[in-house]
Amino acid sequence: MSDPRLRQLTIKTGVVKRLSKEKVVYEKEVVTQQNRIDKLKASGSDDHVLRKQDEVLQESMMMIPDCQRRLAKAFEELSEMLKNEEELKETEQYQAAVTVLDDAKVNLPQKITS
């Protein structure tokens, strides 16, 4: 891996992979937190506890668009790099990048994946 392009490809691939996972985690956290709030409401919990849990929910919901934006940018950068570095097509890193891009498509808005 002496070629600096392979190093950059590996880094960009890791960024897309991490951001894709991060977005999924935040989405799951929102669902989990909403369920927690619903249970607390059903059990008649204190208003203070409900407000704090709602704050946690709002924070998680605010992270999703930010993560989405960063993922879209990283996805574009990696896609562009793959287009520009066609001669690396036979390398393991290139193949891994293609796989990560395919996996990440489900976490992107439709306009980017088209």
C-alpha cells in the first residue's frame, strides 16, 4: 500500500462506512427513546423526567440531518475518487470502496444515489 491513492481510498472508504453506521445508530436511538418516553407517559412518570427524556430525543433527532449531510458529502467524495482512479480497479481497496458505496446508498436521499 505504498501508493498514496490507495491510502486515501482506504480513508475515504472508512469515513463512508462509519457515517453510514452512525446514521443507522441515531435512527435506532430515536425509536428507542420514543418508546422509552411512551412507557414513561403510560406509567405516569414525573414531568421533569419526561422533559429530560424528550430533550434526549430531540438531540438524537437533530443529529440525523447532520449525519445525513456528512454522509452525502463523503459519499460524493468517494464516488468521485473511484471515477478518477479507474486504474486501481483491480485492487482490494477499490473493491472494498465499491462495496461500501453500495451498502451506503440505502442511507442516502434519493437525489444523490441516482
